[in-house]
Amino acid sequence: MSFLEDIRAAADAVRSCGEVSVISHIDADGISSEAILAMALSREGIHVSTTFVRQLDPLTLDQIPDDSSLKIFSDLGSGQQQMLMEKGLDPSKTIIIDHHVSQPVDSKDPFIEVNCLNHGHEKMSAAGVSYLVARELDSINTDLAKLAIIGNIGDMMDREHLRLIGPAREILQDGIRHGTVELWERDLNIYGISTRPLPQSLAYSDDMEIPGVSRDIDGAGKFLERIGIVPLKPNKWPVWENLLFDQKQQVCSAVIEQMVAHGKDTSRLFSDHYLFPDEDKYHAPLRNASEFATMLNSCGRWQRP
Ligand SMILES: [Mn+2]
């Protein structure tokens, strides 16, 4: 079956059921994935209950309700299909939405599995797959593209190419069309663009080695002051999101100059950023995909999604 056929099979199975139990991974991708499914299913009038787990093993498997609800495993399950079979889960009432390596099972009656990796899409997460199933259910669910982007970024699907690619990029286009996502293409490759004081963002970028700036907040501050970027008031630096276009250009030029002068590799200097203009500025960590994902991962670690 093609990826689209798998997506349709999952959507069809969902349409014909009244109650769903979601079992999802407790990290940014798993939480986003669950949020997409829960929203889309509720809109269909389907009752959803969720169990978050750290990993799928015989112990956590016992937490899954033993009832007639449709079971949806999200961000896990593909690699544990043998165990799910042994547990006696009904293949016609079990959907696996995943992006991890799949375990082949010896069965004439397999689970409904929607896994982008099985179709060669390596740079997409479970939240992305959940979104595609949700969109197949009803095009109204394109408003959930933002959540899919957060899951993809949480699983670092953008890191190798410094941008989302493949089906994850198509989801991004949905988000942009919907107006809840803004793309800053090939912008400076730093973290914390909505919350971190700029010297910190520059000093703690893992991807580039800027002599005199990297791992040196004071050095980064002096570097910025030399090109006329100064604190808004004593000890209060602007964040990258709030710099004017010209100021950004100035910083980028100065960084390139500094790196080139010291023979550093500039190939990872620019990356895409995904902004959420609908999130208000008082909740700044939610204003871009990478900081939002960090927030969800921290919530997961505290077991409070
Ligand atoms: Mn994942």
C-alpha cells in the first residue's frame, strides 16, 4: 500500500468507531501528535481517552484500557508489533501512527500501520503523520498544522537540512496558508529567538563557531555593541525576534565576517524558523516552534503534559 492508502485506511477505521484510546509517547512529538488526534477525533464526535507512556513495554501495555475502543498508538508501536500481537490486540481495531523503524510481523491480519519511514520519508515525525490522518478525516483540521510543525521540530526533523523537507514541508505550507504559521526562511541559525537575550542566543548556538562570541556571553555582548546593537536598558538585551530588519542584516554580516576571518565553516549559519504570530508576546516561549517544543519536552519530563 502507498503512504496515502495507509493514511486513508486509518481515517476509514476512525470514522466507523465511537470511542478511541490513544497511547502516546510523552515527549514534544508524542504530545503534539496526541493533541492533533484528540482535536480531530472530538470534531468527529468521537470520545477520546489518552494514556501517555515513556516507552511501550509489557508493564505500560497493562495501562491500556481493556475495552472495545479503537486503540491508536502514536509515536510508538511500529517496533513493538510482535508484543502488541501477543497482547492480543485486535488488528482491525488497532492503528499505529509512527515514524520509527517498523518490526515486521508474521501475520495474515496485520495492524493498520501509518508510518512515513516505511515509505522513505525520513524527515517527518509522528505528529506529522497524525496531521495527515486528521486532514484526511476532514480538511477543517488544517488548523492543526502548527502542532505538526512543533512535533517535527521537537524530533529535530529540520536539523540535518536546516529546514523541514518532504511531507513535513507540505504541512508547513498548510500552516502558512492557514495564517497560524510564519516562515522565516534562511534566517540566522540560533535558538531562543523569542525569549533569549541576544548575546546568549549567539553564544550558545551549537551549530556555529564564532570566535570571541561562542560560549562567551560577555564577548557576545561586546561583539554586538561594536556594531551598534545595545541593551534596551541596563542588562536588558533585545531578542532576535524583535530586531529590525536592518539590525538583523548587520548582525549576520558581522558574524559572517568574524567567522570567515578566522577560517570557520559558515555552511550552517542560516536555517528556517517557524513563528506563531497568533501566540501573544506575553507567552513568548510559545511564539516559535523550537521553543514551543522545548516547553513540551520539559512538561513531559515533569509528567505533566
Ligand atoms: Mn517522535
